[in-house]
Amino acid sequence: MIALLLRRAVHTLVVVAAVATLVFVLIHAAPGDPFAASLDNPNVTEDVRAGWRATYGLDQPLPVQYGRYLARLAAGDMGWSFSRQQPVGAVLGAALPRTLLLVGLALVLSFAGGVALALAQARRPGRAFDRATGGASLLLLSMPDFWLGLLLLLVFSYWLPIFPVGGMVDAVQYPYLGTGARLLDRAHHIVLPLATLVLVAGAAVARYQRAALLDVLPRD
């Protein structure tokens, strides 16, 4: 058991190191640099940009940058976000609760809905309901989730302005709302992204569970 855990730990470290190396290589292979946006600013001279590169260690040879990158990553320092002007860890930490809420709800609803649909289909296979829902689930399963999300935004945020385009809460009214109104505001904002994840994942669960049920039920 201990040997198995050690092997898994070594494999995990190898995968993490490989991913970190790949990220480092891709970032440095991309054209431009983090300060390219300042090229159009006449007040930012080349000396200023050179000072910025020296501050962040971007003027060092790539092996030195790579070593510092791994050392900081091992210490939990994921660097600085130039777009947000915050540490990357702080940016990820702020987004983590919302991500867990969205993914957790999507996981529960997709499994519950997919299993319920599979049970309904398996009760009368080959009937109109089974064929219609089977075709719909195949369509959803074949559809890229980002495209489905854009389609839902187009229909329910643009053509029928029922749900907001983005955000987790109403940036203006949320601080002044009560507890119940805040929950409703969050629910109103999470409907479309949640529906996107649930429809795609639920379709996959329904198809797999239907096939499993049709394979098992005749044996009873």
C-alpha cells in the first residue's frame, strides 16, 4: 500500500512538473511580452520598460527564469497578474468560491437529471418519448459547451432579455439588497451558465445510464 502511494505521488509530481514546464515554454514562445500594451504610450520609454523587465526578472536567461519560476511555484507563489494588477493567487482565490458553487450545482443537477431521464427512457424504450429525448441528448452531447453557452446568451439575454449577460451579482444593487433578495439575485445570474453545464453533462449521463439500464433490466 505504501509503495503504491509513493508511486502515485511520484507520478503526480512528474505530471505537475511537465505541465509547469509546458506552460513556461508556451508563454515564452508566444510573441510579444507583458509590457507590449505600453508600446503605444509615449510617456513609457524603453528605459522604463527595461526597468520593468529587470524588476520581474524577465531580462535574465531562460534557465534562470525557469529555475525561479519552479522555486516560486513550489512555494505557492504563482506570480503577478498584469491585467488584474494583483497576485495570481489572489485572483484565483477570489474566483474559487464561485467556481465551486457553479461546478457543484452542475454536478448534482446533471447526475440527478440524467439518471431520472434515463429511468424514464428505459421504462418504454423505442417509444416516441425515448426517441425524442434520445435525439435531444445526442444533439446536446455533440454540441460544444461554449457554443451552447453563446446560443443561450443570444436567446435569453439578447433576443429575450430575461437573464443577465455576465457577472455573479448585480454590481449596483447587490450591496443594498437583503439576504433573500441577494440569494435571488445570485440565482438569477447563475441560471444560464448552470444550464449550459447541466444540459451537456446531463445528456452524457442520460445516454450512459440508459444503455446500462437496458443492458441490466432484461436479466431481472
